[in-house]
Amino acid sequence: MDGLRDGAEGGSDNGGGAVGDLIAAAVRPVVLDTAAQARAVAAFRAVREGGAAGTRTRRRDDWRARGVRRAGRALRTTSAVLLVVGVAGVAGVVALVAEEGRRRAGAG
């Protein structure tokens, strides 16, 4: 039982040391470099004030929700979907009627 306990606590008897080391690294508090953080914020603010904020972001890189959605596009999409569903429904009905006609012609 002591061997299992040693392995579970990160001992190197049964190869559990690597897992124990990973768990210890995950729960260990991270030491932040406040000076580096301050330099990064200062660099960001300098670039932003330098006029880079006026550059346009590509649509595929902008994950924010669109402010106002155009109703015309939604109406056009809805009408196209309804048209496709209607055509598929009519084609299905025609196929069923044709099959029923074949059955009656073959049975009579």
C-alpha cells in the first residue's frame, strides 16, 4: 500500500512522477511580471493613439455581433427556402401519384 501511495504523490517508483509534476505545475500560483505587463499596456496604448485604431478590421477577423441586420437578406433567404421546400413537396406528390397510377395500370 505504501508503494501506491508514493506513486500517487509523485514518487518515481512506478512512473507516476511525471503526472505528479504536471499536476503540481498546474496548481502552482503563476508569478506575473508586472513590469512586462506595464510595458505591453504602454505599447498597446502608443499604437492605438498613433492612429492604428482607425484601420479597418477584416470581417472574418471581427467576431462581434452585427449591429443592424438587413431585413432584405432575411426575407430573400426565407423566400428561397420556402420555394425549394415547395418544389420538393410538389415533386414528391407527383412521384406518389405516378407510382399509384402504375399500380392501378398493372393491377387492372
